[in-house]
Amino acid sequence: MHVRMTLLAAGRSSSVANVRFDDERSLDAAGWEEVVRRAPGLSHLAAAELRYCSPSARCRETGAVLGLAPLAQPALLECDMGRWRGATLAEVAAREPEAVHRWYADPCSAPHGGESLLSFIRRIGGWLDARPVGDGDQAVAVTEPSVLRAALCYVLKAPPHAYWQVEAPPLATLALAGGAGAWHLDLL
């Protein structure tokens, strides 16, 4: 089966300096404005037969503003950051610099007690591969930016450390085509 899957990063929920691990915040005022402003250019996503989102508030709100009415998927949650949840990277680095270094250097480590980067990438890949689709279907998923990064690593079969080399700003899109185990980038 062949499907076209577009992953859309949710709108902004905080300034970059205040980004927190496993942040459950809603869209902030600037995020709402940007989604509304960019909605006409994203209107083609409403043609998707299958519409998903991460359960986070900002993903559900982004999908709602775009008129997608997406189905929340727990598998699209951000990486489980264990005891680091709710903290900024700067806060964690001040408390646990060696653990942060280990987390960046070893994709199999989870010094925070949550999910390793490798496990996260595999979870997102597993979700992609398990989509029930018909040939030629279109799907859209409003996700956390980290999910786009993980999906890209999975699809390209890139080493997990490539995750750190990908930027996914709010409302970035990643278009994929294919199906279980045979995904490829679909550059427009």
C-alpha cells in the first residue's frame, strides 16, 4: 500500500529560551496568530482522509485551527524525558551536566529515567509503519517538532545522532510517501 503522509509541527507554545522537556502548554498568542496567518497555505492538508495528532494541547489546538479535527495518537507524544520533564535544557545542564552529555553522546542512554533517543525514533517509526491505509490515501499528523526529527531519522535510516542535526520550527512540514518499512521523502 502506498500513502502520502504529511507531518506538521505544531504551532509555538513558548519562546525558544523557555522550551521545556515534555511541555504540555497550549499555543501562546504568537503561536495562535502564526497558525491563523499560515492556515491558507496549509489548507491542502484538509484533503487528507486520515488525520492524526499528538495528544498535547498545542498539537490538538493547531489541528483545530486548521480545521483538521485530528484523532489523538499517544504514540506521537514527545520522547519521555523522565525526571527532566518540565525543566529546560539549561536547568538540567546546571544540575546534571554529565548526564546531559551522556544523553547527547549515546542514543541508547536514558539518564533521565525515561526513553532513550533510539527507543523514541523506533516508536515513531513503528507508528508510521502501523498506519492502516488504502493505496493512494493521504494522511496528516500534527506533531511535536521532535516527532518530525525522529521520523526523518527513521525514514532515512540515519544514525540516531543525526537527530541533533535537524531543526523543525513551528509549522514545519515533512512529506513522506510509501508504507510500512518502505518510506521515502517526498520533496515538493
